[in-house]
Amino acid sequence: MRLAIAAFIAGGSLLLFLAQLPEYWVYACVGVGISCLLASCFIPNESPLKKFAAIGLLFVAGFAWNALYAENRLENVLATELEGKELMLEGRVAALSQSNSSGAKFAFEVDDIVSGKAVLKRFPKRIYLSWQPAWRNPQAIPEVIPGQRWKIRAKLKRPYGSLNPYTFDFERWSFHQDFGASGSVRSGELLLDKDIAWTELELRMELARWHLRKKIQSMLPNDARYVGVLIALVMGDQNAINQDDWQVFNATGIGHLISISGLHVTMLAGVGASFAAFLWRRRTWPLIAPVSKVAAVSGFVTAFIYAWLAGFQIPAQRTMYMVGVVAFALWTGRNPRSFDIWWWALAFVLLIDPMAPYTPGFWLSFGAVAAILYAMGDSSGLLGIPTEKELEMHWVHRMGQALREACRVQAVVTLALLPFTLYWFYQVSIVSPLANAFAIPLVSYIVTPLAIAGALLPEFIGRWLLLPAHASMEYLAIILEWMAGWSWSVAWSKQPEWWMLVIAGCGIVYAIRPGAVDESWKRRLLSVSLSVPLFIWPTQLKTHLAQGEFRAIVLDIGQGTAVLIETANRRLLYDTGPIQGKKDDAGQRIILPYLRGRGINQVDRMVISHSDSDHVGGAATLLRHIQFNLMMGSLPSNNPLLHNLAARKIPAVPCRFGQRWSWDGVDFVIWHPHEETVFAEQYPGKPNEMSCVLEVRNQQSSLWLTGDVEKQGESEITERLDEEMLQEISDRELIFMAPHHGSKTSSSLALLKRLEPSQAFAQNGYRNRYGHPHPDVTARYQGLEIPFYQTPKTGAQTWIFKNNSKSSTQFLRHDIKRIWHRSM
């Protein structure tokens, strides 16, 4: 049975690899499937080939199922010609919305789309909309409730997200959620406050979740900081949790508790089973059906309802399926092994959601349970069922035994999840065992039961349960913040390579194996040491660049600029990307995850081209998490970034023409602004024209980073490029950043002819409102036969500048293909 389930899962996993290969691979798999089907029909039952044919058939069935899943989603995509057009949509809100003071984001089920006067017949049935107040004409955003029918005027685009290593992939998430388009709402008209049929159970559950969220919010004070945590514990909605609180939870390793965990589902299933058993024992009902069977069904129904209420998160699904398998086994008189239950739960999750392995929750949830089942051996200890030997012990000894088992389980889970945690989050909490020692009992047995009971009971009772639950979280948070503040509380590392994960995994499997620890603790400790390379590895400190070589990583940052320059031993960050709203900045979303994934905790110099928010937006976030030795930029003296740097005692120097320095045989030259520029409280000219223009060069290549400099600044640079200056770069291959994201007022013909770049690139947002790069500028580069690469099309770009005569410059684009554009 386990082999059959593994064959089905392996067939589905193969699709993820073959999807990038020619179609004949698909035909080959179909041929294998037909052959296995015929073989299973004609081969005698007693033949051993029958088993292999059946396994092959299940393998191809898994492949076919995942192919059907992917094909259905690829068909639900907005047509390219409809992107950017103003459309009239009619449909219903399909799920719980993410609402806050800055607007709402929600899933929308489309029934009709009108473009102009034409009613479209082919359109995505499910889209993701953002409704925010217009900055020129602010308006109150109405509350968006599941089941409402709206008529909405919106602009749509195909699901698009920035593509950078180690960062969140919005396109993959949209594919997983079956969103065929995303867009922004211009205006809306509420047609029906509730449009839900009795048979639409999923939508009814989403509406119930909305009412439950409102109820919890109404029973707590407006300034209750951890109301979002209580909502997450009750119904799995984590959107209201403050980002600063998440950092504390992750730093102390209790983030897994702030959601619907398997323990919570099991606890409620146990309550449901116990309550049903208590009622069913009355009178003669056990003669109709055994109490144990009725309790098992009740436990599964309770787990199912709670998992649905929690939005079917993977830990809740896994526990629900395991409870269901146990209930089925009890009713059919079977006695399944613990790992059989785990395998069936895994099969059900992947059958319903083949994209589940792309989420951290899948690996953390199934990995933790598999490690516990493997390490504990006898499931009686795991389930808390005392053995005959334990029954003979004094209660004090039994308590000690239970405590030792609990500590072992915690150690097993911590070790087993170490590779997964480093792969997904690039960090491990050192204080996690200590924090979890008191957080697990407090959250699982006090906060969560009080929160669930308070949410489900009438308000006059529920309020008095939610208040102590919130107070408990407040006191817990005080301790967690104190622990998170310890300098050694978190160990950071780069994202490990696959072979490092394999070696560490082998060591961990040996270390947590069943058996007495005191008899083999030395060998176990030695096997744990195989995980050390996950934290300390030479590649984490080196850039793989020789003397005189450098690398430029042009991040897919949206409408902004951020470029990381690396030499053999030094790093420079040019600009820090845009900021949207008060807290959503590119430093938090893109640059910091990229640096963490690379294991970079220190950058030698930050260069800020000028003070526009799309260039300085992520600086404050990065300064809180990354060590910088110096800042150089074109900023007015009253800029908040300069005050931030002064408070952190980081030197800041103005950027002026003529400045130059060398790192590891690589030269850095400032070409703009003028050497006599004085940065007072206001710019002496237009901010864009004050941009700090930086050239990075070695013996054979030259890279120009130009910020937002426009015609006036370009003219000054052109004048500075006299014959003597040109002589310094004349024989080098020149890579040029299109100034101001390719705006019409930049990339002047005079400068391009003077520099004669070999290749050029632009950082700009996909279908941005400014129209960057301007068609005239794109045509200008094409007319001069200069290859022009744009981050919305390439994703993150990596330029490697060698120092040899054979290949001076290599251009690499991000290697993850865009899912949606593959079907065009």
C-alpha cells in the first residue's frame, strides 16, 4: 500500500520536471501508462510482473492527475489583449477578504465581463482584486463580505509578480489559488448583500468565518494588540497579525503555534469524540452502534468542521485526514500502523492539492509528524497510553517519565525540522526549545481553548473568555520579546544546497532513531554534527570571484532601483527600491530575503542615487537588519535617512564627481553630480538631475548605474566625457542602466553615442502607470543595435564581469520561468 501511494505521488512530482521539456515526454508517459494498463489486464495474478505493472499504472495516473490539475488552471487566464483595459465585472466575493485601513484584497468569482459594449465569453472565472482609495480622490472603502454580489469597474492584468531568488513568488501563489488575473478596483456598486445558495457550502463557510472574525474583534478593545493572534488561533486568518510580532514569534521559534496546528485540531476532535461518547452511553443506544465507533465518527466530523473553519490549512488537513483514517479503520475492524495513517493523509492532501509541496507548511507539518512516529517507535508512548511497566510505577516516576518523553519529542521535532527551516526561512531560533517549553502549554491548553470557546459561545460569556486569552498572550509576548532581544537568539545562514540537506538529513535520521539515548548518545551527537555545514560553510563567506572580477545582481524590484555589486571580498548596494504605503517596502519584500538567502549579513557601502521614494524606500528596513559600514548618496541635509544613519553612527558622505576608490582590483568612479554641488535642506535643482551616477569597471568591462538622471544631467556627463576620459573606458565592454527607468526625458542620443554601450537594461514595474520604458527610448536602443533587457521580462538579472580575454561579460536571467506566459 505504501509503495502504491509513493508511486502515485512520484508520478505527480515528475510532471513538475517534465513540464519544462518537449511534449514527446508527455506522450512517452501516456504510452507507458497504456502499456502498464494492458499488462495488468493480461498478466496472470500470480506473476510478480503484475505488481510492477500496477505500480507503473499508478505512477502514470499520478502524472495524469497533476497534468489535468495544471491544464485547468492554465486555461483560467486573462487574455493578453484585455490587460490594462477598463472592464465592468459582475460577480461575487468568493472568500474572506484581507481588510485594513489602507484597503481590501479579496478573491472575486466572475460571472460576466463587459469591455466597452462587448460582452466577453471567455474570461477567468476567479480573480484577485485590490480595492484601495485613490490618492487623488480618497473615498471610504466599503466592507467586502463573502457572498456579496458586486458590479465593479476595474483594470486587470495577468497574474504577475517579481521574480527574484529566495523571495515570495506571487505567480506561483496565484497559480495555486487558481487566480486567472489580478487587478485594481476603480469603483463598485453593491447589487446584493447576500447571494449564496443553500448548496454552496464552501461560500457559506466563508461567510461564517467572516462573522466569527467580526465577533472576536467586537468583543475585544480597539487597542487590543493580539486580537490578530486570537483570530489566527480560532480560524487560521493571520492577516491581522502585526509584522513586528511575527518577527518576535519567528525569532523565538513559536511561529508554528500562531496558526491552526495539528495539535489544536486533535484537541477539538478529542473533545467532540468525548462529548459524543458521553451522550451515546445513555440508555440503550450502544446496542445500535458501539460507543467507540460513534465517538470516532464524531471526532472526525468535529475535525472536518474545524479544518473547514480554519480555511483548510495543510496542518489542519493532515490532522483531519489522519483522524478520518483512524475512524474508518475502527469501523472496518482494521488496526493500521502509525505510518500507514501518515501515508494515507499524505496521499489525500496531494490528491486534492498537488501544489501543496510548494508551501512550507506541507514540509513542516508532515515532516514533524513523520519524525515523531519514527523516533518514538512504540506509538503507546506517543499517544500517552501507559504500558504495564509504567502502571506499576509511582505517580512521581510516571510524571518524570512523561516529562522525559515530552522533552525527547521536542528535541526530535527541533532536529528534524532544522533542514526545512533553514531552506525556507534561512534562520534557526537558538532559544526555540526554551521558548516552546512554556509557550506550547500556554498557547495550546490555555489561550487556544479560551479563544475558541469565547468565539463560539454567546457574547456575554465569550467576552470574559477572550479577555484572559488576550491577557495571557500579552504576558507571553513580554517574555518572548525579551528573549528575541538576545544577541544570540537567532542563527542566520544561507539557503543550503540540496547535497547539504541530504547529508544533514542522514545525520538527523540516525540521531533521532528509536532506542535508549543514554546508550548511544555519543554516536547520536556525532551524527548531529553533520548538520554543522548548514551554518558554517566557506561558500557563505566567499563570492567565487577572482581578483579584478565583479558581479552585479539587478533585482526585479518593480518601479524602482536596487542593484547589488560584489567583488572578491566586498559588497555595495546601489539604491534600495520603492515603498508603498507605510510598511510595504522593497527592502522587506525583496532585498532582505535575497540577502538572507545568500547568507549576507554585512554590506560595505550603500549608495543612494537620490531621495525619491522608489530609490530610498527600503533603506530603513535594511538598516535594522543588515550592517552597513558607509553610506554615499545625493540627499538633502534634512532627509530622514541621514538622521537614521547618524543615530546608528554610520558615516554618510555626499556623492560628487571625481570620487573614486578600488576594491579587489575593481574601480568605482562617480560621474555625477558636479564636484561643487552643495546639499542643503533642498536640492539645488530637480532631484532626478542630482542622481549619483556610478561606474564600476575592471580591465575589460564597465558597468554604469545612472539612477534617475535626465537630459540636463546627461548633458553634463557628456561634457565630462572628453577624449582623456573616454580613453579610460574606450576598450571596455560597457553595460548601461537606462536612466530613470527608460523615461522619455532620459537616454539622450548624445550620451548613448558618446558611451557606445554594448548592452543595456532597465528596472521598471510591469505595466507601470508611467509607461516606462517609453516606446521612443526603446526604439532608440534598437536603432543603435543595443540589446535592451527589462526586468519585467527577464526577472532578476545577474551580470558577471570576468577579467580574461575569452569572455569578459556573462548575462544570466532568473532561471524560474513565468508560469502564465508559458501558455501564450
